[in-house]
Amino acid sequence: MAYRLELLSSARREFLALPADVRKRIDAHLMLLSENPRPRRVKGLKGHKGLWRIRVGNYRVVYEVDDEARVLTVTRVRLRATAYRAL
């Protein structure tokens, strides 16, 4: 059973502000994450228990996983240079 995918309102704004080709690539990765939220290429964020990140080109998608409720919540979709500021 797949995880339900949710985006925080701030993450949704970040996602919609991206160029269309980047949104398409990130969307494909998000669909894969909803099937398997912790594939091999995903890394946990050090110092932030429960947060994970995935690389999509120069962009990073930061998210958390609730295994009990089977919900994957995207908290950030940003360029690598700004993805980890003020977490």
C-alpha cells in the first residue's frame, strides 16, 4: 500500500515556483517515494531526527515519514544551496 503524499503549504509554493521541466522530474521522484519512502539513495538529515532528503538534480526534497499513518510530508523543495537553511 502506498503512502499518502502531502506537501506543506510552503513546500507547495516552492514546488509551483520551479520551472516546468524541474517540476516534472521532482513529481516523478515524489511518486516513487510514495511507493517506497526510503530507497537506497535517500539520506537522513543529521541533527534532524525523522527528516529525510532526496536529490533531484541541483534540487533537494526534504520530507518526513509517518509509518503508522502511512503519510509522507514534503517540507521543502529547494536548490541545494538553500535547502538546509533554518531547519
